[in-house]
Amino acid sequence: MQTKTEGIVIKEFRFRETSKILTIFTKKYGKVHVMARGAYKPKSQLIANTQLFSYNDYYLYKGRNFYYINQADIIDSFYPIRENINRVMYGSYLLELVDLSNLEEEANERLFLLLKKGLMVLSKLDKDFIKFILTYELKYISFLGYKPYLDRCVVCGRDKFSQFKFSIEQGGIICSNCFSIEPLCENMDLTMYKTMKTLLYTPLDKISSLEIPKDVMFKLHEIMVEYILNKIDRKKFNSLNMLKSMKDNGGVY
Ligand SMILES: [Zn+2]
């Protein structure tokens, strides 16, 4: 039985001489494993459809262990991502996020549309990568079901307080009265709080005019990474470690 769905290649590895095993995030079925036979052959029809970031209409059929590609029509290769090292590195993080936080064959259309939009915006981005990534993370974790709670203290419900932190465990801000009972917390000041709120509700393609201090965004990005890892029960993102080591060596940025 053949089925048609949009999908984005989020992972690839070589199988035997000329084939590839892909992880594709599809609109209809969520994350699936796909065997692309002969994708490494120089004359393969599938070369463009089986590269990382590539966004296609796939006609798939299901075998015992894998899906197989009957036909694929490219919608967007997001080629410009490959032309810039920052885009590649942050793009790899977007793909890894999807890979690590989704179970197989569990559809999440909002996440699919967010990834598609994220890759579109990223493919035109030349600066302010951290602002893009932070905004993406806030939306991503929200669509995964853990939207940060910013209206009042997530523990006691108080809504007027001057000192607060972000509780990784509870996924929201907490007041100074509740600091002691919530062990896993990160410091936040008013600027960080306001920035988080603004970026949470601003569309990805509308952030370019927002002026936000870099250090505020880096601190919030660190909190979001810790928060996301906690919620998806993982230890680290390889793509971010790679990004960090390249920066430490003066390579990127
Ligand atoms: Zn409280």
C-alpha cells in the first residue's frame, strides 16, 4: 500500500555500498525510518530527495522494518542552509531536536510545520542566530506540550513579586517564597522575563526588528536547553556541543 506525505530528512547514514537509511520527519506519520536504495549511485534519481534538510512529497510503502521510497518530488532543498556554516550548525540543532524528542510514528503536525518554517527562516538568515534559536526553542517546547508558564508563580499562584526564578521542573516562573521548595531553578531578572514573554508570542519571521541584548539571549538559551533536555529526558545535544567547540576555537561567529 502506497501512501503520500510531506517530509523533511532529519538524519542519514550509509547502508552497504550505495544505499541510505534515512530518518524522515513526516507530516502525516511523525518520525519514520526510510530505506533509500541506491541513493548513493551517481545516477540515482533520489540524490536531492535524500539529503539532510531536504523537504519533499514522498510516496512511501511500508516494509517489515522500513518504509521504502517509490517516488519523491522535491518541494525545497533548503540549499542556502548548506552555504553558511552558522546555518548548517544551527540547522543541525533543529533536526536533532526533532529526532531526540519524538517517538517513531507519532504524528505532530504543529512540530512539522514549525520545523518547515524554521528551515525557511534559517535559510535566509545572516545574523542574530541566537535570537532565532531562542525563539524557536520557546515555540518548540510549547508545541511539545511544555509551554513555559509566565503569568504567575507556577507553584503558589502569586502574581505580584519582584524577585523570581525559572523552575526547570515545573516549567514556569516561581516567586521568592517558593525558591526553597523547588531545587531545580535558574535565576532570571526582569529583562530576561520580558524577553522570554516577547519571543514566546512573536512569530519566527517577525523577530528581526526586536532589539535584545546578546547576553540576555545567551542566558535564556542556556535555560531553554536545560529545560528542553529535562522534559525530553536527555543529557545533551551533540549539535550544540559541536557548535560550542567550534566557537571556543574561534571558528564560528
Ligand atoms: Zn510562589
